[in-house]
Amino acid sequence: MKRLLATISLGSLAACTTLSAGPQSTTMDQRFRTIYETEWTWRNNAGPTEGDESSQEDENPKTWARVSPAWQAERLAYLTNVMNQLDALNPSTMSAAERVNLSIYRYQIGVVISRIKFRDYEKPLNADSTFWTNAASSAPKAFRNAAEAEAWIARLNDIPRYFDDQVANMKLGAARGFTPPRATLEGRDKSITAVYEKKTPEASSFYDPFKTLPPSIPADKRAALQAEASKAIAEKVFPAYRKLLGYYRDEYYPLTTTNLAATSLPDGVAYYQAQIHEFTTLDKTPEDIHQIGLQEVAKIRARMEEQMKLSGFKGTFPEFLKFLRTDPQFYPKTGEELLMRGAWISKKFDGKAERYFGRLPRSRFDVIAVPDDIAPFYTAGRGGTGVYLLNTYNLPSRALYSLPALTLHESAPGHAFQMPLAEEQEGMPKFRRYTYISAFGEGWALYCELLGEEMGMYQTPYEVFGMLSYQMWRASRLVVDTGIHAKGWTREQAQKFMHDNTALADHEITTEVDRYISWPGQALSYYLGEMAIIEARQKAEAALGAKFDLRHFHDTVLQLGSVPLPVLSDRIDQWIADGGPDPYATK
């Protein structure tokens, strides 16, 4: 994240892609492949690592991530050596394809090195997610065989070790004032007690996959596995959560910082700039991003007011927002209604997909509710390979007019479409197939919301307004995130900005603002990523004219996997120079 691509500038990639590969490039390419293949093997043999779970080839690990300071030091030493090996390469003698891979891989390794150097692992929680809520929502949906069930039981038994290591890191962070702001953690102790309070082991989310073990497992074995799972939850999981609660309430929470800005943390100015680079893949300053946000907010506001008029509403803009937030017609009556509407919208996209995409992922996704344990503090929805989560908690905050945009973002053609397509790119290195870069992934998902208008997914002015409100939400993040962390904004000031400019419910505004405060920089990835994709498309449309094929453009973008934004720009430049072909036909 925080290391510049010193050996080769990203901007030069397009210019050098026409060079032919000779003997020297073959040798240098192989040196590079040896580096990343060796590191990938080391990464997987080391077991799960916090933040790198998506890169693990073992689908059923028997332990939770290694997070101790000793492991962080070992990891830093290893990856620093990897970076030194990358520095010794001569990109000018590499093939065009491996130069692109080098720029992506260097960014990935640099991000991890920077995280460790800033000791980000000492802050393993924020208002959006924590290690204990992630654990509670990690249970597999189902087991295919007894071996998978046994691996999960082993993981349950490892929770005390994992929690102890995380608490040790939290103590180090608290001692130096490196914590999330206290204002964003109020009430988060409930997310700990919700896991075990008034619950039997069998009622725990950790036990869910044991309720429907496959019939291929003999009955006596199924009973034994269920008994082992119940025992592990009762004797290891629940006690670990109770122990964590005592530390969190009595020791950690009272020591958390009362400042909001990331720049107030130790080495905070550099830390926030590093967060910006990690989550945007760009080297923009907070002031640059703040001004971009203000400009985009003004543009979107004009379109929102147009849609308000088209809806027939006669009042003012604030009155329209109040109408949308309070009129019962816009909100589901039951969680099942919300889930069914989300599933229906995703199915509507299926009927349009072939006109906008040439390659569809083989992976399908399920539509499920956010687990009750984490729902009160969770976002409205989240998606990825195999799943689209919808939050059925606090239904008066789950607007149906925003649901089409949310669904396009989180399911298909957003996260549950882009992520499996990346994994299915079998010709690419694994570090590109299985690693997620926020600026690309979130930028793509936000672009999909906008694409929904072109696809005819929005059927009323209210739904178009809901999409625009979501665009405004992400543009506002550029203003709010930088306002809080670099310009001295208060929590109330950020909430008011979101309240005045979006149609989000107040509950969601509170949840979201706390997320931005406690997770600096992450919120910047969405809109800047979308802007990069839109800019690339507009450039291609202008250059190719009648030869521009939207399906080929989308396939070219998605074929990349997940990459820094400058790499995306360079790839589209090359695609334009090649005449805008079907990227799969030219492989």
C-alpha cells in the first residue's frame, strides 16, 4: 500500500507492452516467477494469516489466523526479503505480461509490509467488523464430508488461542494510544454477549452447519461430530467470548482514544496517507480527495433533484428526503420480504446479463440474512463468492427503493460476480486470482449500480433516486473520510453532511459514519475506483467509436482480476490500441 512502485512506473506499462520477449526476458521472467511462486507456497504453508484468508488454498483450515507479534516480525522479515528480490529485477528485460504482474505483486507485498510496520495488527477491530464478529460469521454453510466437519471442530477448539493472541495485540495498541475512537465502539460489547447469552451450543451460529450433515456420513459418525461440536462450543468458544468480554469492558474500552482523526494516532499523518494509498492505489493527498468529493456531490445533487421532480413530489429536497425516510410504502414489513425482493432483483439481472457480459462466472450465490449476532452493527448488505447477505435487522432502515442498487453492488454483476470471475482466470498467477484490491473491487461494484440505469433495472423515479442516493453516499465518503481524518470534522458534522445529502436512514448514517471514523481510508476506494472505470470506458468509447463493444469492455476489465487503478488504465489503453477485441478470443 504505502510503497511506491519504484522499479517501474505504472504509467510506462502501456508504452512498453509492444516489446518482444527475447532470451533475457525469459530469464528475468523466470526469476520473478520463482519469487512469487516461492512466496505463495510459504504463505500457504504458514497457515491462515489475518487479512489474507482469500489467498489460502486450503478451504478448510484447522486453525484461525496467526496474529502474534512474533509472527508479525517473522512475516515482515520474510516479505522484506521478497521486496529486496523484486528490487533486484530488471523490468526492462521482462516480458510485457510479467511487467504488469510485477507492478501488481509489488503493490500487494508493499501493502502488507506497510501494515506490519505501522503495527496495524494492534487494532484488530473497528465499528464495521471485529475479529470476534468475523469468527461468529465464518461457519461454513454446509459440510460435504466428515473431514470438513472435523476441520471446523478443530478451528472451534483453536478460538481461545486466537482470541488470546488478538487481546495481546490490543493491549500493545492500547498502551501506545493506537485504538479505534471510543465514540465508534459504544455498545459493541453486545456483539460479544450476543454470541453466547441465553444460547445453547446448538443455537450458536458456530453450530449451524452441523444441523444438516450430509447423509453420506454414517448416522453414528454424524452424532459423534455433533457431540464434538457442542462440546467445543460449550467448553472453548463460549468461555473465550466471556473472557474477551471482561477484557473489553473493564480494560480496553476505558483506554480507547477520544480523538476521531487517524492523524491523531501515533505517526498518524503518515499512517493516514498510507491508508489512502492502500485503499485507493493512488497517491492523492487528503485535500485532493476532499475537493473531488465536493465537486462530485454537487453534480449528483443536481440529478437527484431532477428525479425528485419526475416522481411528482412538490416539496423541497429536505422534505423529499424526510418523505423517503418515513413513508411505510418504501420499507419491507418482514425480513422474508426483503430477502425475496433482493433475490427477485438479482434474477432480473440474469435475464439481461448476456447483453452486457460475454463471460459469466460458473459460481452461483445464495441470498441469506446477516446473522443475528452481528446484524445490529452490520451494513445493509454484503456480497462475495457464493453469497449475498442482506441485513434484516431494523427493517424501517432498509429502503426498498435502494434495494436494486444494493443488489447490483453486492450480488451480480458486483461482488458475487466479479470475485468468482477473478478466481476462474486460470492462466493468471494465484496472487492475482485470489487477492482483493478494494479500489478495483469496490469501484467495480459501484459502477454496477450506475450500469443498472443503462440496463433498465430501475423501474420508478424512486429507484433511480435510490441509486443516485447511493452514488451520493459514496461521493460523500470522500468528503467525510478526509474531513474527519485530516480536517478536524466532528462525528456530528459528518452525520449531518450524510443526512443532508443522502436518503440513507439515520440508523444507517450512524453505522456508516462510525465505520469511516474507525476504518480510515477504506471508504475512499469506492468512488475513486468507479471514476477510474468510467474514465476508461469513456476514453474507449471515444477512441473506438462504432467498434466499441460494451461486453468486450466489461470482459476486459473483469479479466484482470483485482488490480491497482493505474494498471486498469494501462490495460484499457492497450485494449484500445488493439482495436477493442473480445479478450477471450485473443487468448
